[in-house]
Amino acid sequence: MKVLKAITALALVFSLGACAEEEPVPTPTPDPVAESPSAVVGEERLQEILDEVNAALTEADAESNSEKSSARVVGPASDLRQAEYDLSKVTEDPVSALSTESQLSIVAATDEWPRTVFVATTIPDDANLPLLLALVQETPRSVYQLWSWVRILPGTELPQTAAAAVGSPPVAADSEDLLVAPTAVVKQYVDLLNEGDDDSEYAENFADDSFRELVANEVSDLNSAVSDAGKATISSAVRTDDGVLALQTYDGGAIVFASITSDLRVEKTVPRGTLKVGKILAYGGDQTVLMDTPLTAHYIATLALYVPPAGSEDTIEVLGAERVLAGVTRGDDEEEDDE
């Protein structure tokens, strides 16, 4: 035991002596590597959010009153749902249920607010197409709210995105990393709706889509029906107050949510004869259109588009849309028809 203590003491002396004789060499400390932001919400929490949104929608549906879901349904989604409630009184049909059952989630990866989540749902009851929902958390203290939804167009495949556990970077409204910035792409699409494939300067930017075809056919068919006594025209515009939401796709492009309005105007151009429209287009009111009182049907529509990355040769695609008749005016005034 004494020998072991002596050896230990001797080793300590040599160690201290070596430290006294050598100057310590400073070791550079590397700058910390910045970690990428993580996904803003996990799978379990997202399911809780969707359940809460569904409960709010169910309560509102029971009374056809969007105010009942105002804590969880905002922006274009709130306006669209109230328009559906109002229209159901005209058609006497109940509104279709909105599914919140997720089959795919696209979650933002960010340290900032607002925070965004897109959810592709299962097919709702009484429907044949799944929905794509957009949810937003505006501030750290606010709850996630349903901001918009669209019905995914037939035959459409959503672009690949990062796994929900990893998260997808948000894309700024004026981003230059895309073929067309999110705010600009909505304006271009509205121009295409208004001018048509043959006259819009942006036609080559977009792939064909069934929503645009539906709108064009609707106006064409209505014009054919009223051609003996009148004409029909349609004009769309961006709902600029709503802004846009965008999340990056795997290829560096983006899924962009936006909303627009469309005014379908029917006017009598021949003094003689009678011009009538359908019950729904008349919004339950007088179906006769007079010379001095054109009828204008006002629609709200939500859109989801895929925008390729800058430099891509691919075209912009409309992934989904939802459109609802929100009211009717008669004449050239802006007062909503009370009928």
C-alpha cells in the first residue's frame, strides 16, 4: 500500500511539472451550426386540432351559422361556409359535410408565425372528392384555425412534399424562388379566367384544369340558352385582403392557397321576348331578367395551385377549387337581393 501511494505521488509530481513547463495551446471553438426549423406540430397534436375544428363545424352546421365556428373557422373558409348555409335555404338541400379526417399532412417547418398546415382528407360524406384544408396559427397564443379548403380536382396528384415529421418551409407571398410569385400567380390565373385561353398572355404558364373548363362551359351554355333575348358574361377578381398561403414542395416549388370572386352577369338585350334564368341563379327570387335590371350572381371561390420552382419548364397546375354562389344583385347597384 505504501508503494502504491508513493507511485501515485510521484506521477502527480511529474504531471504538475509538465503542466508548469508547457504553455497550453488554445483550441478554436467552431461556430455553432444552425439547425433547420422543425415541424410546427406533431401528428398527435394535429389530430387534436382537426377534431377541434370538426367539432366547431358540426356546431355551426346544426344552426347554419358560421358565427358558431368563428373561433376555429376564419378567412375565406368562414365566408365560403356561410355562403353555403345561405344557398342551402334557396336549394332546400343541406350543406355537405367537411371531412377533417387526414390521409396526408403537409406541415410547415419554421420558428416564426403565422404557422401553416395543409391536410388532404378522406372523401367527405355525400361527396366523391377529397378535400385539401389549409389551417393557420396566427400567433403563439392563438389556436389553429381552418383558413381555407378546396376539393381536389379529379385525377389530380398532389406534388411531393417533405414528411410531416420533418416539415416544409413556408414560401413568402413575393418569393422569387418560384416560376411565378404566389401573389402574382393568382392574378395571372384570374386573367386567364377573364380573357380565356386564346387571349390571355399567361395561358402558356398554366396546364389545363377542370375548374377553368367548368367556368367557361357554364358561361357558354348560359349564353346559348339566353341568346335569343340576352347575353351572359363573367368577370373574376382576386380577394386581395385574404392574401395567400404557401408551403414548399419537395422539388423547390410550392402549393399556394388563394381566393377569388366571380360575377356572372346576365342581361336582356332584346326589348321583345322574355328572359328567364334558373331558380338557383335567381337565388330564389324572380327568375325574369328585365331590360333595365341585369342580374349579377356573385361567387366566392378558393383555389390551391402548384407552382414549379424558378427556371422550371413545367406548367402551373390547379390542384383544387371550391366555388359557391354567395348572392345576387339586380340592376347596376351593389345592394344584395333580399329575396
